[in-house]
Amino acid sequence: MLYLDLKLVHILSSTVLFGTGLGTACNLYFANKTCDVYLIAKTARYVVIVDWIFTGTSGVIQPLTGFWMVYLNGYSWMTFWVLGSIIGYLIAAFCWFPVVYLQIKIRDLDETAYQKKTKLPALYHRYFRYWVWLGWPAFISLVVVFYLMTNKPIKFM
């Protein structure tokens, strides 16, 4: 019963992690395309909040439930799908931390430009490019993790 409860929490949190990450990324990306300083400022403010609350929380729940299920089910930590999932998850995490930092900087630069009624500074555009570049390996690595999780060998308890 514990295993099935963990599995449910793991699946739900993976959905939140992936969905929120993709959703916030799309929102900020398309807000940026408008070049509307006010829209970008509002969007960036909510993206930072949502990323911390939902992506951050599910990002902690994922490895905890995943490691616990591997332990309970007696899988070897050296199997391809376990190691691949851990590596993929670490790649996503190591991209996510700078992404959140960049989102905060993007938000602050944009809010300053909005308040002063100026254009977005060059630093904003540089940070935004870095944010996009870091998003791709995070996204791809999570797709790989999803693949590994859904195609692992089935082990009946």
C-alpha cells in the first residue's frame, strides 16, 4: 500500500513539475515576444512565484518518492533506468537553479524599466537568452526521465 501511495504522489508531482515548468516557460517566452514592458513585468512576477511554489515543491518530492520506491521495490541503484533518471534529473535541476535566478533578475529589470518608463536594458535581453538556453537541456532531460520511468522493467512485489 505504501508503494502505491508513493507512486501516486510521484506521478502527480512529476505532472506538476513538468506542466508548471513548461507552462511558466511558455508564458514568459510569449510575454517577452510582445515587447510590452508591462505585460512582461506582470508575467515575470507570477512566473517566479509559481516556479518557487509548484516547481520547487515538486522538485523536492520527486527524488524523495523516487528513491523511496526504488528502495521498497528492491531495484538496483546501478540499473540503466535508475542511473539515467538520476542523471537526467540532476541535469534538469542544475539548469533550473540558474533559471530561477535569471527569472528573478529578468523580473527586477523589467519592473524597473516599467516604473521608469524606459526600454528594457541590454542586460535583460542577455539574461533572457541565457534563460532560454538553459531551458532546453532541462526540458529534454525531463523528457528522457519520463521515457526511462515509463519504460523500466516491471517488477511485481
